[in-house]
Amino acid sequence: MRTLQFILLLFFVETAWSQRVYYEHYGVQDGLGQSQVSAMVQDHHGFMWVGTRGGGLCRFDGQHFRNFKKENGLISNEINDLVILGDNLYIASPKGLSKLNLNTYQTENLYSSKESVMSLSLNKRNKLYLVEGYYTLSVFDTEKKVSKAISSTPKEPIRSLKTDKNGELYLLTFFQNIFLVSDTTLTKEHGIKEKGNFDFVPVTRDSLYTLEAGKLYLNHPLSKRKSVLINSEEHGFLQSAGEELYLIGHEKLTVLNDRLEPQKDLFTADIKQSPIRLLLKDKENVLWIATNGNGFFKVPSVPVISFNNLSKGGMVIYNIAISPEAIVYATSYNEGTVLIKNNKLIGRVPSTKELDFEYFRNVVFDPQGRPHFFFRRYGEFILNQRGQLEKVAKPAKWPEKAAGVTLRYNSKGEKMYDTSEGLFIASQDSDYLLPTASMVNSTAEIAPDFYAVFTLDSLYFFKHGKAVLVPNAQMDKSHYILQSAYDKKENRLFWAELETGLYLYDFDTSELLNFDTEDGLHSQLIYNLTIDQNNDIWIGSEKGIEKIQFSSANKILSKKYYGKHEGFTGLETNSNSLIADDKNNVWIGSIYGLFELVDSLEEVNEVVYAPVLDQKSFLFDTLLLSDYETEKGLVLPYKLNSLSLSFKAVSQKYPNRAILYYRWKGEGHSWNEVPENGSLFLTNIDIGEHVLQIKNVLDLDESKLLEYSIHIKPPFYRTWWFMGLSVLILAFLVYRYQRWSAERKISEALRLRELKEQAENEIRQQLGQDFHDEVGNRLASISTQTGVLNLKMKNSGAEEKKILNQIQLNARKLYSDTKDFIWTINPESNIFSEIAMYIKDMGEKLFQYSEQDFLCNSEITSEMQDVILKSGDSMQLIMIFKEAMTNVLKHSKASKVEFGFSIKKGSWTLFLRDNGVGYMINSIENGRYGLTNMETRSEKIKADLKMTSSVGEGTEIRIKKAYKNDTDI
Amino acid sequence: MIQTYKPLTRVVLIEDNNDVREGFKEIIGTHAEYVVVNDYPSCVPALKKLSSDKPDLVIIDLEMPEMHGIEGIKRIKKARPKTVILVVSVHEDSKMVFDALVAGAMGYLTKDTDPEGLLKALDELMKGGAPMSSKIASLVVKSFQRSQDTPLSERETEVLALLSKGKTYHSIADDLFISMETVKTHIRNIYQKLHVNNKTDALIVAEKDNLI
């Protein structure tokens, strides 16, 4: 056994060592307007407003600055104080008071004072107080923009204004007197007794802290002063920030807990030559330390603890192991191993000449919990209880040529060695080698006697000493595996590959999956890998740490990244240096030292700020957008529909985490990530009203969406009224065209029908006429010739004359009937007035040479000319009345015969009455006087025929029918 | 005792139906006061012989070859204004009859008229106008309505109006408290004024009578 070198070990000696919290420093080099910070306030968007002496006003979003100076409208670049009231930031300067609207960033000069406005304060009723010069306390009316000095202000130079937790305002003078300010009345509350550095922090009306010549007093009640432990001339100021009380010295800052015990000496070394001006704790519990000449410090209180102070030169940690007693063994090449318990250094195992940690590989713990140190050249050593490294002999059957790489213990408590020849197991029964073609880099035990062995270019599986093939798991291309881990709960194996990312093999499904930057990982150069108590995967890359939660179905449920702004300044991690302890805190070794990430699992950022529209402009035009702004957004003409919009979501604690997403509301789109610089280029926005929604990804319930309205007005020809009018006009034109077309069709149909009817009538008439001409002439010939014959046969026998008369009568009757028939072909013959007139003329002619007076007292009316009878009815009516008139002429012996016609209540009537002898209707034989014919004819035309007659009182024949124009279309 | 010599009424027949023409010739020949001086089958030869025939009465058909009866009427009226013209036709086409009346006819008969009826119609015609149907009357009314200055008297207008509305001669006589003869006289006057209502004829008549 080699002589162990004495190792300096501070075991059981717990070094009182202070944690160093993570902080950030910002100065002119980062964009701050000027290094002398005079005031800081935070607005409702989360922006931190920083007033400087000479550099104007700066807005800080956690990463970047935006500066406002005189050229932006400020009254002065020298700012004394800031206060926020509503949506306005009030700015006190040597030249007076101005304000900046926190939504529009419009500035306004409110008040030009003769003396410098030194400080601003608000009381519980939001009344704004100004300290002008050293002696004037004023109330400023923000509505009327008028300052009114309070006359009761003591004639003492004013040092400061402060408010207590109830919003009461207090004034401290250089004469060490404290006054309560109630509206415009000042009442002395307290006097600081001791001379020397003095300051105060009011708590309530009845208690306050005073710092007097380095001693801190609690005055409660005011008359009773209780001294506390602090006694340091170095502290000259007292300030509360959040729930804590701070003692501020020239280059010293001490925070007191609620028992007023000093908690920590905050990074004095870092803030030297940084006279502290003020402290502020924001809504995210970030502590801001403003200095007079060194910018400001931001202490985000992130849960990362840096142990870099353990080494002057900085440790490059490349192995971390945690013992069963929860002692962290963190090893670096140059420093050796540090032992940390409860965040306190408890020991070291330094690198020496004899045992150079350059060859160190790892520390493991045997079943008894004893640490074994493994070195590549030196082999295995065990750290004994005396704190000494004792050499451990190689196993008996160590392969001759094998060079040891890493020492592990399996679940049986057997030693396993990653070697250049394979996996060597120092079994209880017998040592054996599981051979591989090249050096083993990493081994994971899947089950007893079942191992996944990663070499430089292959993955081997060994089961019960034999190599086995696992479907899909063994890749055929070479990879550089640095780390592996087995998830026992889900029966899956993880390994980290240097260039291609994270791999997962599920033994249950035989599924091999690869995750890289396309799956959202920050890097696929993965150096190390560990599984924590919750089965979540932690990977370390050159960009930081990432925690990944997988589902049972091997899908990524969530990812969380830790980088610079999370306090992890280490960034590039080293292999074998990522491990989760039993409290699930994650220890990270990097090229920049050792870090512990605490409270990493249930971390919730309770303060989420809504996104803010920071800048806006037209994309392709230099026109001012302000001309188109409304309360809710923009109303733009259709030609100006391309915009550049820049958004910000502030997080002072985790600036990188506030990722923005956007979508168009109600347009069926999913959320899309806003580019990292926060700028959206929206081109060719459609006409219409749109609402752009922006959300902070930390806003899980989407309760703080920013909605920005963009209304693109249509050109006049696409406005609703124009389109409506066009549609109406078009509809009207279509209607008119259809109507015209229909009318034309109807008119054409009517015309054609008329032409057809006319043609038919003409043909009918012509045929009839031709027939009548021919027949008429023939009959006329017969009639005339028989007439002549009759004359010549005066002396002939009665029988011959009778026959001749009959021939003549028949000829004339036939002639007359044919003439009547031809007339009824005429379309006019369907008109009631024409029928009436025809029958009347017929009667006039029949009775012209008779003894009977033929009367007709009825008159044709225009209504009668509109009554159209059915075709064929006229012939029947003519025949009826011809028969009737003939009867009257021959048989009635009447002196007067009257024909009449009328229209009444939708019916027409024709009648013939005489004052002749009359007859008994029932006594008339069938067929006599043509009565049956008349009845038959009237039935044919469905008219009502009524015959009334009585002996000696004449006869009347009346025919009536309800009319309907049969020729209507 | 002084006897008054009354010359016979000279009648010319113009009818293309031989049977009817011969028959009318026979019938009229039986009347003591009429003599058929000539008969023609068409207007053309009749017009040529008009000056030698010197008819007092012309009985004329309408539908004839060579020249329509209406044209014949116009020419006869033009040559011999005082000749009374009676239309005898198969047609009772009101329009054609009306045109004939406008042309100068004083009445019309249908060819089926018996001999007695024919002779009575001749007598009546020579005394006054032949009966006017209501249809003709309504056409006459429209004809006069087209003319701005109606030549009809008030009574004539009344008679014409009642006739056009469908009243019979007897009814008109009763309504106007006049006799049948008076009604017929009015009708005759209407016929005469109907002839003059044709402007062309009026001008010719006026010129002939030196009224212009």
C-alpha cells in the first residue's frame, strides 16, 4: 500500500461560512443612463424606473434599458425623485415637477419651481407632497397642477420624507426632529436624541426605528426607546424594504430579520466603492440596491446558491457525489474535493503532489457508506475515519490490460469498474469481465445482473454475464455517450449523447426515442444526466441546466430551463457533476464552480406581469402611427395594413422566462411564439376588425392577456354601405330584368296568342264568310227565284203555292240561320252587349212590317261590354230568342213586344215579353211552339230559362246566368 | 179633271248573282211605279251607262268582281248625287255596310228579302231612309265623334245616341214623344249628313255646288 499522504481534512469542523446569494449588477456599460442612481420605482407593468443624476430617466425590463432625456420631453436630465400615482410617473428635478404617462410615455411639465424639487412622497390619501429646496414642503394638486406650500412646515432643513406601513407621512429634519404630516398640518412626533449619524424608519404612529450614532433603537411607544444590538458607526442610514430592515453604511449593507438580528453581510466585497443610496423590494421580491456612482444591484432571490467563494481561483467541478449521510463531495482538478453539509463546508480532500486530482475520476460510496475515491493512474482509495485516503487493492482477477475508468457499486453491493476492456465486476462469487470492443464510458444497472454498458461507439446489454440484444435499443451508428441513468419506476433507460441529445429506451414498449432542440431542448450537447426523486430528468449542457418531465407514454410534459438569469452563471456543466440530493435539491458542477439549485420542483412565480406594447410603427411607411391611435388600438386605412409591433413582458426575477405568445382572437388560430426580440411584423392585415392577443407564457390561466385592437378600414367599395347599396341596386336590376323579361314573355305570349286567335278568327271568319257567300248567294238565288215563281203562279193551285211558299221560307230560314252562325264565329259575338244588340236588331227587322210595336228600353252600358260569354253561348241565345220572337209574331196577337237586357249582381239577363193572349204552360204539348228546344238550348249553356204566361196576360221568357269571363288568361 | 203625271222611278240593278238580279228585275217589274231601265253584273258597265240610264234608284251589291260595290257607290254619287242608292248584299258586316252608307247609300237589304219586303223597302227608301241597326248607329256615333264639328242637330244626336244604345225605333219614339215617322226622318237626315261627313265628298259636293 502506498504511503498515504497526509490529507488536510477539516472534518467535524463546520466552517462558519456565509452563503453567497445570486445577484446582478447593472451600470452604464449595460445601458444605464448614468451611474448615480437617485431614485427607483416599479410600475404596474413590472418595469423598473430609475432616475439618475444627469442621465435622465431609465426604464429597465429585467434585461434592457430604455432611456428618456430632455430630448424626449423631460424637464431635466437630473432626477431627484420618482413616485407613481395612477398611470403617471411623477418626476422631481432641480427645475420642477413633470410627469410621464406610463401607458403612452407622453411627458408633461407640470410645475416649474424656483427651487429644486428634492423629493416626492404620497400619503395614504394619495396626496402628493413635494420638498422644494430644503425648507419648503408643498402639496401638489395633480388636477389643477398647482403647488401650495404648507405654512406649518418647521423652519428646519428637511432631510427626508417617509411613510409608515399605514401610509402616514413623516418628515425628518436635519435638526433630528420627526414630524407627522397630516394634510397641511405638521405635528412633531419625535426627536432623535443622540448626535451623530441618524435616520429613522416609521412603523406605525406609535412606533418607529431610529438609528442614532450607529445604534439602532426601536421606539415603541414613541416615548420608550429600546436599544438593539447593532452598534456600528459605519451605518448611517436606515431603510425598510419589504418586510426587512436594512442598515446601510458607506460600503456596507446589513439586513436584519424580524428579531432584528443581522442576517447576512450582503456581498460587501462586491459593493465596495458603491455608496448605497436606497433600497427597494419589488413585487417579485427582488431586492434592488441603488448606488451613488456604481449603478444598481439586483438581487433576484433566485434559488441558486453559488459556492464559488470556496475557492479563490474558482473551481472547475467535474464530479459530485452525495453520501448516505447527505454530505456533498464536490471535486475539482485543482482544488480536490470539498465536503459540504447543510450548505456549510465541513472538510476538504486536497489535491497533492502525491495524489494529483488531475487523474481523479469519481467518488462512490460502498454499502457501509464509506467514500471510495477512484483515480485513473492511482487506482482506488478509501477515505478512512481519520480522514486519510487508504489504497485499496485491485480485484484478484483484474484484466491484465484493462485500465480503470470509473468505479461503481451495483445493487448487490459489488464493485463494478468501467474499464478499457469492458465492465469488470468484482463479484462475491467470482470476479468477471463483460467484454466490450472499446472503452466503457458509462454503465447503468437495469436489474440485478442486467446492465446497459455504453462504450465510445456502442451500447451493450449484458444479462447474467452474457451479451444480449435488446430490440431497437442498440444503435448502429457511433455515438459519444457521456452519461446514462435507469428509471426504475417506468422501466426505461436514459442516456445523454454529446451531439445528438437525449435518448430514451422503453423496455416495455421496445421504443427508442431521441429528444433534441427540435423538441425544445436548449441544447443537444449534453454532458450529464441525472434522475431526481420525482423521476424527472435533469440534463446539463453548455447552455445550462434543464429539467424535463416525461409522461408514462414517453412524451415531454414540461421543461424548465435554468440559465444565467436564474442565477446559474455556471452554464457549461461537466459530466459526472449533476446530482439530486435527498431533498431534491440539484447540485451542479460546472466550469465556473459549484451550484446548488434549491426549491426547484415546486417553484412558482406568483407575480406575472401582463405583456406591454412597447413600440409600434408602420412597416413600410414613415407616417406617424399616433394619428391613427384610439383608446383600444389602431384604426387604419386599408393601404396602411402592415405594422411592426414590439412587445415586452417584464419579469425582474426571471427575465428569460417571460416568453410571449400571440394569436388573433376569435380567428381560430393557435398561440404562436413571439420572436425573442419581442417584435412582430404583421404584413397585409386583412380588412376588418382584429384583436391581437399577447400572453406571457407564465400566465397559466391567461388572466393577463394584452388585447390590442387593429381595425383595417375597407376602401369605400368594400364598405358595408357601398356593398349593401350595390347589392340592393343589383337586386333591383335583377328584379327589374326578371320582371321585364317576364312581362316580355307574357306580352309575347299574349301577342302570339292574340295573333293566333286573330289568325284563327280571320281564317274562321274568312271560311265562314266564304261559306256564307257561297251558300248565301245560292239561298238568295233560291229565295228570289221562288219569290218570282210565286208571283208568276198567282193563279196556281193552293197546294203548289203552299209548297213554293215552304221552299221560300226554308231557303230564307236557312239563309238567316247561316248568317247567324257566321256572326257567332266573330269574336265580338261573345260580348254580352253585342249579343243583346244583335238580338234586338234581329227583332227590329222581324217586327218592322208587323202590327206589333217592338220595343227595347234597355241601354247598353260599358259594364255590359266587359261581360264575356262562353264561346257558343251566343248561338244558343240567338236561336232561343228567334224562336220566341217568331212565336210572338205568329201566335201572340200582341200589340206590344218588348225585348230587354241587363247586368246585375254578377248575372246577365235577357227577356222577351208581350201583351198577347198568353197560354196555359202546362197545357202545351211537348215540342209545340219550340218550347222544348228553348229549354234544351238553355240547359246547354247552363242558363236559367223561365217562362211565365197566363191566358190573356201575355207571356214572358226570361233567361239568366251568372257570368264569368272565359277568355281571361 | 186634271191628271198629274208622275214619271216612273228609274231603277238600275248592279248584282253579280244572275238569279238574284233576274229575280229582282222580275219583282220590281211588277211594281207600277218602278221601271228597271238596266241591270248589270258589275259596276264598270253600269258606270259607263250611267249618264244614259239616268237612274233614280240604284240597287247595288257590294262584293262584286272588277270593282267593289262601295267604290261603285262613290262614283255613282259623284256622277249623280241625287240618285238614291240601296245596298243589297249577302253581308251584314256592319263595317262594310257602314262604309257603304258613308259612301252614299241610303239603306241596305239582305238578299234573302222576299219580294214584298223588297218592294216595301223601295217605297220606304224613296220616302225616307231605311232602318238603321244599333250597330250601325254606334259606328255612326263614333264617326261623328271623330269629326270636330258635328253637323247633327240636337234631336238627331239624341235619336242617334238612343239607337246606338240599343233602343228600338218605337222605344225612341216613346222616349222622345215623337212619331215613328219623325224618327225615320231623323235617321234619313243622319244618313245624308253622314255622306257629307266624309270630307273628301264634302269638298267635292261643295265645289260642285259652288259652296266654296
